[in-house]
Amino acid sequence: MIAISTNRSEYRNDIAEEIRLFLGLSEIVLLEETDSSAVDLIFDLQLTRTGAHYALRAAAGGLEETDAFDLPEHASALVVKKLEKRALKLACYRLLKRLYPAVATPWGSLTGIRPTKLYRELTRDGGAEYAKRTFLDLFDVSPEKTELAARICAVQEPYIASVQPNEIDVYVGIPFCRTKCLYCSFPSEVLGREDRLTRYLDALKRDIAAGAALVRTRGLRVRSFYMGGGTPTVLSAAQLDELLSFILSQYGSLGIEATVEAGRPDTIDREKLLSLKRHGVGRISINPQTMNDETLSRVGRSHTAKGVRLVYELARGIGFDSINMDLIAGLPGETPDDMQRSCDAVLQLRPDNLTVHSLAIKRSSLLKKQLDEHPLAAAADAERMIAIGADCAASLGMSAYYLYRQKYMSGNLENVGYALPGKECVYNIDMMEETASILSHGAGTMTKRVFGAENRIERLPSPKDVPTYLDKLDRLIDDKASFFS
Ligand code: SF4
């Protein structure tokens, strides 16, 4: 067990995130809240302020780091908090780097989900060179990842500049799947009794109707549409058809781009694809995750690589010209050779988007409970696999256009979305960079309001699980109306 001893316990989670970069899923507690005899290592961080001057002392494992800094004049409360947090995290990071020099930290001390958002903000505040130097020198981000962040920001620029203040993205969530993947941490349900899904779809329609009414009365306009999950294509063709017709009848338009995550190939058929096409869905995801059948079975996905190929050809034959494929680097038991084989198979199919994920070990996943049975790839192998994915995207003529990070990722790496020029997913950029408001429908979704001029975001989550969503829907509808007032 790891303990934090600090006079600034309001930053305990930030300090713990830094520690987890190096020590993964270790239990981390405040020293005063635990029995100190059960503690293996104590991180002692003391930050003292005298007027505008700060002194910082950080110690662990017999090592010490000190720092001192001054607040700028007229610093707002937000700036004070930012600088205090940053100083504590950086001191902790420097200590950890000395204690565990072998741990790979390609993103340096950064622990947030959205490094590109930070890079853009730094560029806006001080220019391109300032952003680059801050990443390299202050946060200790590797030159390769700094360059990746800069390239992605450049690709995103025209999309971000095109967002109008009255535009929103519409998201619809179908939190059901056929089986549970070993690594899944989403609160999606394995499809069971049909009446549960029927009740969910009825509720979802009420949610959508109320949202569409809001859009009309508030003078908003739909920018893009995204249906995700779970696996939206677990719906029968008739259910999918009816839901899409309903969405269109309510919203009138799905904006400049409509995506449906077809996800698992074993849930897709001609009838469903034709329904998507008929309703103006131009972009779909067919996600192999790996093209190795043994791994697919090991991670609980009930499809084969052949199934992926068949469904992909079917979708192309029907005329889908914007298809994304997801791969995961570092799935249990996989080596860089396996990743290469998956990429070779993807190269033959030639999708328009490729998303390369690093395996993340989520606390709520089955994988977390079975780590003894499924040892993870070493950091160097995880990095190699990510590089193989990047080479595959480059061979397909794609560029990286969005990225995000999660906690507990193999090798402290990242997930990167690649696209052919002009095939970048508008919704993915808007959502990941938090540059457009999102009106979401369904359980486990997040509605967001972006106040661009004020650099402020408000969030309204919906209940994560289906029963609570059904129970609290009336309240949620009212909350959304107030949220967009
Ligand atoms: S398809 Fe996605 S949401 Fe469904 S179980 Fe697998 S990881 Fe979870």
C-alpha cells in the first residue's frame, strides 16, 4: 500500500494519479486515514505559501525534491489552483522518476485524458514554440509524443474553427452487448431479456423527443450525430430502423456527419447496413480489435477475423465509404508479431479510419481480476505494437487526427485515431477536444455545454446503469432543459 502525507490533501487525487503512472493499480491512501504499519512507501509532500511565495518539499524512499516559485501578480483563484497542483505533481513525478527509472513515461508527468487540448491551450497562450518547450522541458514529454500532439492539433484546426456557437452534436447510447469483452469497463449490459431492451428503447425515444424539442426551442442546430455503445447493432434490424426513423423525425437532420458504431461484426447484417444507409448514416465502425482468432476467443469476443472481412466487404458493397476499424495493442497473450498480422489484414481491407488503442486495465474489468492468468505485454512490447499500428496507418495514407489517454494504459501510452485526408470524424474531434456542446441520450452518456468564449465547460451525466436511467428519466429530461436554458 502507498500512502500520501501532505498538508494539501485537496490535491490527493492529482498526486495519486502521478504515482499510478509508475505503480499502476496500487492502493493509494492518505497516511492519516490508514494504519501506517500496512504502508510500503510514503510520499510526503508539503507545500507552504508565504504571501505570493511558495516553498515545496517532496520526499519518498529516502529521496527528496524541493521547489520554490512565486505567483504572478493578480493571479485568479483558478490560476493559483493550477500552479499549486502542477508544482505538487511535478515534484512527485521527479521523485518517482528517480525511484523507478525503468518505468516508461513517454507522456512525462502528464496524467490527463486530453494532451492535445493542453497543447492547443499552450499554443494559444504563448505560441507554438512555447507549447513545444513546455511539453518537452516542463512536463518531460518525449520528443515523439510532443511532435504527435503538435501534428494532431494542426489537423484538427479547421474542424475546431468551423464550430458555430449554436451548434451541438447529438449522441445516442445503446448500452447493450452480446457478450462482455475481458477488458471492458463500460457499464454495458449483456443482452438478456428482450423486454428490458424494449423498455430501454421506449425510454430512449422519450429522451430523444425531449432533446429535439430543446434544440428547436433554443434555436440550436445539429452539427453531427453519433450512436455508440455498447454495441448499437445488437438491436434487431427492425428496432434499428425504427429508432433511426424516430431520431430523424424528431431532429430533422443529423448534421454534416452521422456515425453508428457497428462494433462487433457478429451483430451486423445486410438488412441493418441497408437501414443505416437509408437513414443517412455515412460512417460506421467495424471493430476487429485483433485479427487473431485465438485472441478474439480469449478476450470474449464472439466473432472471427473471417467474420470481420465478410462484414467489411458487405458494407463496402452497399456503398459505405467511411469505415473505421479499431485495433487494441497489447491484448492478453499478444506479441508484436500478432499485432503485425492484424495490421497486415487491415492493410488488405483498406479502411478509411483506423483507431489504435493501448490496452488499459480498468478496475471494473474482468481482466483486472484475471491478471494472473493473462499477463500483460511488457512496456517495450506495448510501445512496439503501437508503432506497428502507426506504421500501418501511414501505409494506408492516414494521419493521426485525435488522441486520448486513459488510466493504467500499457506502457503509459495512448489511443490514436488515424484517418485518410478529409475522412476525420467530426464528432470524435468535437468530443475529445471539448470544442462543441453535446446533447446525449441514453444511460451512461454525458451531455456537455461548451462556453467557448469563457473557456468553460459544464457537464450533465446521465445515470450509468439502465434501471437507474429508466427510473430517473423524467428528472433527467427536466435537468437537460434547465441545462440548456
Ligand atoms: S463491445 Fe465494447 S462495450 Fe461491449 S463488452 Fe466489448 S468493450 Fe464492452
